[in-house]
Amino acid sequence: MAILRYIATLLSKRAEYSTNITDMELVDTAKGTILVAISNKGAGLTSYALDGADRSANGVNREAPVSYGTYYSAPKLEVIACDNDVFKIAITGQQGSLQSALEMSGDGKLNGYGRLFPASQVPSNVVTMETVVIEGTDYLLAGTDGSMMLRLYRMNDNLSLTRMGAAVPGGKFAPDSEHVDIDVVTMGSRTFAYTASSQGNFISIFEVGAGGISYKSGINAHNTIGIAAPRDVEAVQTDNGRFLIVTGGNSDSLTIFRLSSSGGLSLADHVVDSQTTRFDAATAIATVEMEGRVYIFVGGADDGISILTLDGQGRLLLLDVLVDTADMALADVSAIEAKAIGGKIALFVASASETGITQLSYDPGQIGVSRVGTGWLGGTSQDDILVATGSSSHIAGGNGDDILIARSGAVTLHGGGGRDVFVPGHDTRLVTILDFHSGLDRLDLSELAYIRSVQQLKIFPTATGALLVAGEVRIEIRTVNGKSLPMSFFTDDMFKLAHYANDIDYSDLVTPVKPDPGAPSVPSTPNPTPGGYTGPAALPAKPYLGKAIEGTHGSDKLLAPAKGATIKGHGGHDRLIGAGSSRNVLDGGTGSDTLIGGRASDYLFGGSYSDSLIGGSGHDYLNGGDGNDTMIGGGGDDRLLGGAGRNKLFGQSGNDVIIVTGKGGNSILGHDGNDSLRGAGNDTILGGNGHDRIVVKGGANRITGNNGNDLIQVGGGKNVVSGGNGSDTIAGGNGADRVSGGTGDDRMQGRGGHDTLVADDGDDIVYGGTGSDRLSGNNGNDRIFGEDGNDTLNGGNGHDVLGGNGGNDRIQGSDGDDRLFGNDGLDYLVGGNGNDTVLGGDGDDRLNGAPGRDVVDGGSGNDLVSGSSGADLLRGGSGKDLLNGGSGDDTLEGGNGNDTLIGSAGADVFVFHAPPGNGFEHDKIMDFRSGHDVIDLSEITRALVWMDGANFTGSGRAEVRMRNLENCARLLVDVDGDGTTDLAIDIYGGRFSPFDLLY
């Protein structure tokens, strides 16, 4: 049995030497083990002699701080052994601190400072260092302030240094990035240095040797592991291999990497501090290797320490947590040192905010084996760690305080004697604990991946223990005394560690329960919006230009003088030309006239017959009168009035207003500018570039908005309308219109008639209006609503919302995560590719989720509900429904009514509710597979009692029993405890086990 004991709080006679300690070192000398500690800022040192793990260390000496130059970082210690049991205590983080060192004798006495490394051979700003022996020669690795360069030196016998090279990791780093910790591992003939850089957010791997140093690889800030601001690196060796432990200061994390023979790192585990641990900010760490097992001691800013170990696969196991008390100094842990002494571990913890060094003793118990295997796996009489892998395993722990881990497959765990810990893993199917002793043994649920609380478990007390369901994992616990484990036995304290390296795809592990989204959030019917339309400039008033120039009743050619004029052509086919730079009033009179304005704001009147009016570059007024006129506004914000006849009107540049009356059949082109175009019916209209307004009251029109955010409103019927590029608003007429939105985020409404509306590219909103419409979304996240009539809707690509509303509608989502609503009527809905939500609403509907993880709900009526491929959630709603899950791990919920459920391929869950009121329901499952599928009765009550084949007791408690019929097993449920059946479920497909139930 592991025991953690508080021994003492070590204090120097001068408090400042025991305050704000930043580093400690345990030094093995010929006379014993000495603890050396250094305090911050002043850098005063103290030494303590150890007398075993269970006795308080004795203070030996203290040394006054030395006055250094610039303070680069919190001082750290590195011990260099010399001849005659003399040690030099080197200090980093202070300017020039490696040029001298504190000398210590084997009894812990501090004998003042002496020379260390010459100033010419080592930088004055070293912030971290590590010594290593390579092929019998001593070397030193050093990192300096604000630099990612790592230097390698050979240490000569006279403590001089020979520089062997330097290396820098590849990539760009934040300013002032530097190495803050180094550890070195020799594997075979190769030696590797691992460093952490908090500011650089980087873990580096270097290879070092007699020939120099080279950078190999690293893990940067873009890692998907979750490490932020790595602080410490600790290389350890166990019976199962070598591992590197990395602490994350900003991620509050511990990360375990398995080391390869080539120095590479492969992720084994990543845990984050939680309410059950104490390593917030992960400020300090120490490790001890004993008998092939590693013990990890880590502390942080949350006032305490956590003790962990590794299993055979490098996964972390929490052994104990110690929280700060008034006797100890564990607040804001700043340094930890640990050493195995006499089968126990002497542990020393310092604080950044409290005075003293807390001495602890940790007895790990009888360390046994650490094994990983499949099939039968046995332990010893000691404290073993056993991990079961493969498809089927049995672990027998034997005597001792064992940790039994079920990592995959179907596993039975037999702890045997001792205080055992049982750890079910997320990749298992069924874990059976055969001999759980609730007073001695412990259940550790940390390895259930996304499960972090008992609130996420389904817990079913049984007569001999309990059954837990965690996602797809089932855990059966059988107690030693054969007694039940109440739900209150299970608490969140069983989730000891928050593992985040689970090697799973969370999106595929379980089928998420999607809530019923209810009716769609339908935006209001589109109203005209300006869409960027600004309108024309004010039209100057018609000028008075003196006495008019009068034509004859013949075909005249009249030119205005330079000052401008009013010209009246009268009868005949006249040609009237205004002044170039002055304003003109041109009136053609009767006849087919040609009127040409100048560059100012002119007024042109065509009169009767077929006239040609050309406005020029000013803000002109053109009135063609009756007849088949041709009008060209030219530049400027012009007003063009067509009158009776089949007219051709061209606004050209400027924000023009074009209005035609009569019986229609006009051709209108707005051209550039924000134009307002009003047709008379049966017109062909092109808005051109700009944000246009196009309105036609009746007839069958052909309209194109072209570029810009256009507003198009048509009356009549059989219109062909295209919005073109831009975010357009289009309203159809009362007939069978064909409307295309074009690119852009369009709003369209068919209104009356059997319309065809195609949204094209963009996030569009489409309404069919009355009539049996065909509505298509194409690309973009569209919102499409059929409204009245038997409509056909297709969402196209994108995450669409489609609502049929009234009528017998056909709705298909196509690609994307779509939401489909049939509402009233006998609807046919297909979700298409993607994770869709399909709701039938009222009526006898046919619903199919199609590929993807879909939610399909029939609503009221006798519905046919299908899931197709993917892990679907199917609900029948009220009525006599038929549900077919298709391939995938589906959840089928028949709802009210006598339903038939078919799971098809996959591990399916069949969910049942209590019948409403005092009713009775009789449902069928047609293809149940025991051990794969599950019958979920938890929605009825969590207090169901399994009666097996016995009769209901009528005692007021909810009970469930089973009858074996000729072709099926029949489940009978007494919901209200009156002794009569309220719900019957016929189960076809093969055998049935009570372990297939959830309640």
C-alpha cells in the first residue's frame, strides 16, 4: 500500500534563505545525500544533510548571496563533481554567474566561491545548462538569454571549456525566445538533447556527440497535442521503454512521448489539470525511477502536488494528491526534488510565496510488474500494473495493490487480494469487474475519453453490483459481497485525470443526440429593399428660352443657336438638333422625328408617330409620346417616358428613370447606373450595371437585372426573370413564372401560379407562394419555403433550410447539413448527403435522411421514416409508424402509437416511452441483435426493476419482465406499478439478454 507522509518543513535560521526558492538539487557525496537550495533575486544558498526518507533533513550551512550583474531569469543550479569529494555548485540566470561557483564538501559545508569557467570561454548570459558524459568525456550544453541557439562545450580536466559547436532550431520564433530546460538521453551509441522553450512555444531535439551538435526536429506552437509554453522536459526509463515528460505552463498540462532509438517522439498521453489534480501552470516537476517504474511529482500554482506513474503503454495514472495545509509550504510550487532512499522516496517541495521547504516521504509499496498483453494476463503478489489489449482479455491481479486497466475489446478484471484500482478504457466494448470491494478497491473512470462526469453515464444498480453505460462502453461491476451499489456510490471523484490524447475521432465515436429543432425560423416574406439603389439627381426645371424656332408642316432640319433654343418641328419628319453646350427644348410635333439634345439638361418631346430621341450627356427629359419610339438618354440622370407603342428605351450611363405606358411589348435597357425601370407588360428589360429597380405590372415579361443588387417586381404571369450578379430581390407575378436569382445572396418569391425559382449561387431566401412550385437552391446556404401548393424543393449544395408548409410536397436537401420541414400534407422528404434534420410534420409522410448522421422525425401521422447510411436519430412521432435505420449505428424512437422498428445494419438503440395517459402500446423490433443493439427504457423511469420471467408484483414500482414466444421475445412493462402491462415490445431477430436493456 502506497503511503505519503509529511516529515517536516525545513527552515534556515535566516528566513530570507528559505523564501522564494527557485531551484533545488540533491547531491550524492561520499558522506551521504545533500540537498542544496537557492533563493530568488539575492541567490542565497542553503544546504541540508539527509538522514533517510522518513527523518527530517538537518541544516548544514548557508552562503550569502553574491552580487551579480543583470538578472536574466530565476536562478537554477547545476552540480559539477570534482576530485576529493568536492562539488562546484554552478548558478545560471545571472550575468557572469558561470565564471564562479560555490564549492561544497561532501558533508554539505559551503566553502565560498571559487573560479569556474573562464569568461572568454562561456557567455555571460547563460540561463540553462546541462552536463552529460559521452564516451567517458564530460560535456556541457548551454542556452543563453533571448536566443534559441544551443551550445555544446567539452569540459576539460582543469574546468576549461572547448567549444564543440552550436545549433539552432529551424523556423521563426517570438522575440526573446530561449531554452528554459534541457535533458539528455543516451540510447545505444547516440545521445540526444531535448529542450523546452516557453516563449518560443517549442520543443527541440538535438543530437550531440564528440563531433558536435546538430538540430534534428521539433514540435512547434501549431502542434495539435495541446502543449502551450513548454516549461520542463524530463527523460525517464521504465521496464517498458524510454519516455519524455513535457510540462505545459500555459496549457496546465503533462505530455508523455515515447522515445525512439533515433531520438524521435511519438505521443503516448496528454493530460490537463482539473479539479482532482494539483498542477495548474505546471510550475515544477521531479521524477524517480524505482525497480522499472517511474514516479512523477508535479506541482503548480494551485497549492499542492500530484503524484503519478506510467503504465506499460506510457499512459499516466494518478496515484495521490496532496493539498497545502498550514504546516506545509505548498502554495505556488516553485521547485521539487526527489530521490529513492531505502525503498522509499524522499521528496522536497519549495514555494514561491511561502517560507520553507516541505519534506515528504512517499512509500510506493511493493513494486510489482508492469505488463501489457492480450488474452490471459496475470500479476504477482506485489503491486502490479496490468494493461489488457486486443479483442478479448482476462486480467488476474493476484495479491497486492494492483492497477488493472482494460484498454480495448472485451475484458474481465479480477483484482484478487489487496486494494485494487480498476480502469475501464474508452476502446473497450464490455468490461466485467468480478470482485469489486467497495470498502477497499477504487474505480478510476479517467480513461473513458469524452466522458468526464457521472452525469454522462447511465448507471443501473443491480442485485449484485451495478451496470454502467458510457457511450458504447458497458461496465458490469460485481461486488465481493454480492450487494448492490447505489447510484450515490458513483461520483465525479472517479474521474482522476483529464486525458486528451485518446487516439479517437470524437465525431464518429458516438451518435450525438440532436434536439428537435422545432419549426424553422421562417423569415418574413421579402419586401422591396433599396439594395444600394440611390436614385437620380434632381431634374432641372424646363427652361424658358424665348421665342421658339418654328418649323413647317414639311420635313424640316432645325439647329439651335449656341445659346440654346426652343424648337418646334410641327408636321413632317423633322430633324431637330439642340445647342451643344446650352439647354434646349425640342418638340418634334407630328411625324416621325429625330431629336438630338446637347450636353446640357434638355427637354425632348417626340409627339405622335415613331420618333428617335437622343439626350446627350446632361440630365435630360425624353418623352416619346405615342408611336414606336427609340430613346437614348446618354450620360446623366435621365427621365425617359415611352407612351403608347412598342418602344426601345436605352438609359445608358447615369441613374435613369424609364417609364413606359400603353399595351407593352417594349425593350428597355438601363445600362450603367442605378436605374428605375417600369414596364407596361410583355416587355423585355435589362437593368445593366448598377443597383436597379424594375417593376412591370402585367403580361409575360423577360427581365434580367444583370450586375448589381436589383429589385425586380412583376405582375401578370409566365414571366422569365433573372437577377444576374448581385444580391437581388425578385417578386413574381400571378402566373407560372421562371425566376433565376443568379450569383449573390438573393431573396425571391414566386407569388401566384406554378412557378419555377432557381436560386443559383449565394445564400438565398426563396418563397414559392401559392401554386405548385419548383424551387431550387443550388450553391450556398439557402432558405427555401414552398408555402401553399404541392411544391418540389431542392436545396442543392450548402447547409439549407427547406420548408414545404401546406400541400403534398417533395423536398430534397442534396449536399450539406440541411433542415427539412414538411409541415402539413402528405410529404416526401430526402435529406441528401450531410448531417440533416428532416421533420415530416402533420400527415402520412415518407422521410429519408440519406447518407450522413441525420435526425429524422415523422411528426404526427402514419409515417415511413428511414435513415439510410450514417448514425441517425429516427423518431416516429404520433401515429402508426415504420422506422428503418439503414446502415450505421442508429437511434430509433417510435413515439406514441403502435410502431414497427427496423434497425438494419449497425449497433442500434431502440428508445421507448411510457404510453400517454392510461393507454397501452404494442411495438415491434424486427431485427434485434443481442450484444450489438440496445433497448433503452430509461425514458420511462430510471427506477425500473428487472423481473426476468416472474409476474408483476403490483406493488407500485415500475417493473419489466420477459416472455418467450414462439417467434420472438416479448418485453412487458408495467409503468405505473399496478400489475398490468402498459407497454409490450415484441423482439424478433434472435436471442435477447437483459444486458441489452438500458433503464
